Amino acid sequence: MKRIRLIVQYDGTGYVGWQTQPNGVAVQAVLEKEIEKLSGKPAALHGSGRTDSGVHALAQVAHFDTESRIPSDKWAFALNAGLPPDIRVQFSDEAKPDFHARYDVKQKHYRYTIELGAHASAFRRNTALHYHGALDLGRMERAASQALGEHDFVAFKTAGTRLNSTVRTLYRSAWTRHGSLLYYDVAGSGFMYNMVRILVGTMLEIGGGLCDENAIEKALESGKREDAGATAPPQGLMLMRVQYPSFDTADFVEVNEV
């Protein structure tokens, strides 16, 4: 039995998210179907984490166990031959038997993209949130810095989500501008369901002058969801990089740092 590790890239527009669900087609389900075709046996695919409906991944990590004789480095080629064009396996190898795509994660990096301007681009409609109002980037940058470090992010959790702990550590939380595009890059030990999108929604309200500049700090102190902003739409969010103690997707898939 071999443990195969994959780096998967996908456009999440047409999927209900990474994790298999009864209400639509998920990226995980599509991959598991192709693995079964190739190996002749069902396979349980484990990802580094869930991405929501409409959210994308430049470098999602997943693993599965198989007795197939397909060489570990050929799985990427074999899978891509049958996968739809909006899902691509960028890398495959044989991991150690105790490697786990989810539980061994050291750090994840997400990016949220906002397109500024009077009119949206026809080509970024699925990968960026169009925002045509005025935004104060200075206010947003200062707000982003308030989220750095270890905090209880319970105010940035979707209501009804049950977790053992809502404490997370953010190592990076920053905005940059590149022409008409704004990028919010956030890296942390882990993220809760909709956490990044709620952070972005809060900072958009801060940048638009709709709430106090210290709204993130206040929400962290109160722990109340109503003290944070709205949940930003999914299409602007992308999983950029996943790091493990001895494995980093950036070594195999280029992360375009702005």
C-alpha cells in the first residue's frame, strides 16, 4: 500500500466546494471518481482543508492510499487525462505512510482579490470581487494588522459552526495594490469556515467608511459575530500555499507574490 500525495489546482466556480456533499458536485468527488477508474478500487481522498463553493485553489494538498502499480510521479499525468479542465493535478509523489494532508499542516496562505474601477472585467468575474466605490487602503492596512498574532476569532466564524477551539494564529495579514487590483494575503495556522471572507468583508466596510477603523480589534475583544462585517463573496478567494514541516507547495507551484 502506497500513500500518494497530490497538489491540486482548481477553479471552484462550478463546484459546491472541495468536500463531497449531497447538494452538488465537489472537487473531491470528481478526483475520487478518477482515482477509482485508474486503480479499480474506491479511494478516500483527504484534503488539507475545505474550500467553500466558488472558492479556488492554486495549491490544495490531498492524499490517498492505493495498491495500484502506477508510479507515484505519474499519477498527476494519469489523473489529468480524465479530469475536467478546471481541475488539474500539478504534482504527485509518494508520501511517508504517516503523512496526513490535513492534520500535518503547519501553515496555510489564502489570497482575496478585489478589482477596483467603474466597470468589472469580463475576464475576472470568477476570480475577483468587483468593487466600484472608494476605498481607503490605509484604513484597511491598519485594520489588517489588528488580526495578526494569536486570537480567539469566534466573531469571525459563521453562526452555527461547532468547533473545539476558535483560537487561531495569523502570521501574515496585509493588503497590497497592483494597478486596479487589491490583494489581501493572509497566512495562518488554520482557518475556520468563512473566516477569511468575514475578515475581508469587515475590512471592506472599514475601507468604505461604513464602520470604525478598529472594528476588527473590537470584534476580537467582544467575540460577537454582529461586531464583525458581512461575509465577502466567494469568487475572490484562493488557497495559494500549504506548508508542512518537510513539504511546501511553493517548491512545486509558483506563488505570484505582489
